[in-house]
Amino acid sequence: MLLLSNQDVEAALTIEDCIAAMDDGYRELGQSRGASGVRSEILSPTTRDDGLYSLLTMSGVAPKSGIGAVRINSDILTWPRTSQGIKRVKVPAAPGARYVGLVLLFSVETGEPLAIYPDGVVQRLRVAATCGLAAKYLARTDARVVGLLGTGWQAGGQAAAIAAVRPITQIRCYSPDPARCQAFARETADRLGIDVIAAGSAREAVARADVVMCATSSMQPVLSADWIAPGMHVSSLKRLELDASVATKSDIVITHVRKAAAQIARTAGADLARDTEHRKDALSKALKQDELPDLADLLLNRTGGRRSNNDVTLFLNYMGLGYQFAVTGHVLLQRARERGIGRQLDSDWFTSEVPS
């Protein structure tokens, strides 16, 4: 069994690897050869008055790759009120101010454990790769300028993903925190080798952009339908950061998945989380998300994509799948083995002589 750190994952796995793996993987999923399990979250009171404990699990199997995957998150969640409204924020409350998320890979041939690693880096890569894959098939081929709303952890992945599928020459990013926005622009420019500008407003970031990517933690809309121009490709990671009116301005709307099996158990004291889910459900209904074509439909040509350079295309990346961790895990395991990355553990520690 291979033990990998976030640094190992970053050294072994590229965004290009992930996009290529997802391109193949979603075809398998769309043909019902791959499978994604229930996304389950339990929310419970914790010792913090301003937060809840969250235990989240999701799983998936990619038979073609021979991998089963389980992702587990053990988090402290808070909903602070800011000048921009309420945000959902994970708190690094584990010793050393760290987050807790793990991915476990298993063999579909023997059932044995193959690898275990933190979910931090691969989580960003799989989210980014999904949006990058959608942009590969929906964005104009001559797209060069990106408007990026958000400058956090996920936003960095979004920038890398669009640069991997289109010859981007400029990214204009926006965050309500000017210092953070400037720092993100410098770091992203250095990492990607392209021009990255810190915009003074969300509207300034979006103006004259070919691609608009929303990657915020906002629970209020950050993109106005009035800013949408012909030919744009738009993507969004959070349901509440986008207003349903943006969908009405779009000619082609594709969702990541129509209906992902999900269940949330809430104990007493989870009222704020409950209200948030109600708002998300209302937006999903307004977007008619359950009726939209999904990413697998697009890749398998069961639905049409962009028809002209004037079409506005919209991708809603709103529900993660355990299946994504199986697909990315297969490539990660291959690359790590090829490069001798990681630490070998005795599989006997994780298996048993008696049936479970």
C-alpha cells in the first residue's frame, strides 16, 4: 500500500493528466460502466458556538481503471458574516492548524488497499479538471482572456485548468480583499507564465472576457446576468454564487450531474446549514438542474455543445462525485509508481484474516 502526502500528489499529478483522465472517465460513467456512490454528510454540534462538525463520505468505482475510491472528510464548518454576506468556511482545527481529508484507493480485482493520501491537492485538481474538461468542449477555440471571480484555493486550480485547454494570454482576477487579490495575481502569473491582473471590481474582471470562472466561497450571487456578453463561456462551482438569471442569458447550459445521490443528516443546532441547503435547492429548481444535459451527455454527443462563436455557454459544476477520486486516483497511482514517489506500507496492516 502506498502512502502519499499532498506534496507527493502535487509532484506526481498534473492538471493535464487529470483532464485527460476525466475525458475518458466520464464516457465510462455516461455509459453506466463506472459508478458513483451516495455522497453522505452528517452535521452535528461541536464545542464551537459558531460552527458544526461535518463527517462527509463519498465513493466511486472506475472498473476500466481497476480502482475503487473512498473520500472521507472530518471538518469543522463555520458560516461567518462578512461585508460581502455570509460565507461557508472550513476551519483548520486539527493540531497544527490543519484540515482532515483522506482518499483511500482499492483494487477491484483483489479488494486490497492500494493507496492512502490527503484529499487537499487532488480535491482542487479534480474540481479544476472537471471545469477544464467542460471548457475544452464549450469555450470558443479563440478564447484568450479569462475573468476569474475568487482568489482562494479553488481559484488557483481553475486558472491552471483553463490555461491547459485554451491558449490564454490574460487572466483578470477579483477578490474583495485587495491585498489577497494582488498576491494571487503575482503567484498565478509566476506559476502559469501568463499575464494575471488584479481587477478593481468583479465587473471589471468580467468585462470583455472570453471565459468567466466563478470560484468563490460566497453565498450570494457574484456574477450579474447584465455582464454576460455574446460568445462567453461561464462556469460556477457554488450554487449560491450564481443567480438563476445567468442561465436565462445562456444559449447552452450543461450541468456536471443532474442528480447525484446525496443525503445529509443534521442534528440539533444545524439550523443555519439547513437554511443554506433550502436556498441551494430553490436555486437548483429555478435552474431546472434535474432536466439539464450533463457532462457525460456532452462528451458522448447525446447533447449539442456550442453552435457558434456568439453562443453563451454555461457549466454548472455543483456536485462532486466519489467517482472522480477513482479516476484521478488511478492516474496518480501510475505516476507515483513510475517516479518512485511515496512510502510503501505493509498491506497486512490494513487487511484481516477474518471476514468483516
